[in-house]
Amino acid sequence: LLVVTVICFSIVLSGICYAMRLLTQEEALKKVFGVDAKIVTENKELAEPALSKAKERLGGNLVYYQKGSKSEKVDAKTNFDFYFSLKDGKKTGVAIIDDEPGKWGPVEFIIAMDLQGVVTRVEVLSYQEKRGQPIARHSFMSQFEGKTSKSPLKLYKDITGVSGATISSNCAIFTVKKAIALYEELYLSK
């Protein structure tokens, strides 16, 4: 009876999705900018015409829901914090922290770029995935380094997905596209 109970309990646990916090916001900012970086935050409202341009670049939406996702709703924000690293009082890089729906729940990312909008680093802060955990690995995230708005950013074209985690892989791709589009529309197009 004990063996049957343990087996049943193991089967139940294997279907449970765990929320995992990998980095706090402060840890993530230090990881992408360095531990000694001075960081300032600028809040920007995405209003017309930048809102329509960003949506158009992202396929019509600011949040990417995928068929098969069991994630709870993620609100489409129009207000964003941009984190800038400073050296000698001058901006040296920018980062955006964003949530996107994964397979089992929202995935929180930080996307760091240089001031021209070239991706320098992407990290996962938290996720609620069963099979999508490998997207948090450096081997997956490092594929985004050097990407720009001119990069295809397409699964199996210039980004190799995580086997068995297509929704999580596409979630990461979309959030990188979104970060680039937001930065370009709110800062570089002016």
C-alpha cells in the first residue's frame, strides 16, 4: 500500500507546475549591467502614434497568447520602465523587464540592449513552466545577443528552440522583439 501511495503521489506531483524565482529585479539589473553600475529609471507611456507602430511591428498585440498556453492573463501594458546604466553621468545601456504568457504561467524577462537597440543580454527572472525551464539557461538566452530589429527573430530560423517547449521558446522570442520595438519607438524614432 505504501508503494502504491508513493507512486500515485509522484504522478500527481509530476503534473504540478511550480513557480520559480531565479532573480530579483535588483539582481537582474546587476547581472545585465554589472554590480557597480549606477542605474536610473525612466517611465514612458506608449501613446499614439508609437502605440500603433509598436503593435504593428508585433503582429497587432502587445501580449502574445499562443494556442495551447494555459497561462493566466497577462495585461497589455502601455506604461513601461526603462532602466539605464550610467557611467560618468552618461547612459551606456538600457534594459526592460516584461512578463509574457508562457505555457503554464507568466514568464518574467529582463532584456538589456546597448543605446542603439542591439540586444546585449536576456535573462529569465521567474517562470511557472513544467518543461520550459531550459529557456532560462544561458545556452538558450545567449542566442539573442547581438539581435536587432533587423534580425528575423523566428523560431528555427535564427533562434533554436528548446525541445518540448515551443510555447516557452516563442514567449522569449516575442518579449525580445517587444523590448526592441518599444525602445526604438519610444527613444530612437524621435
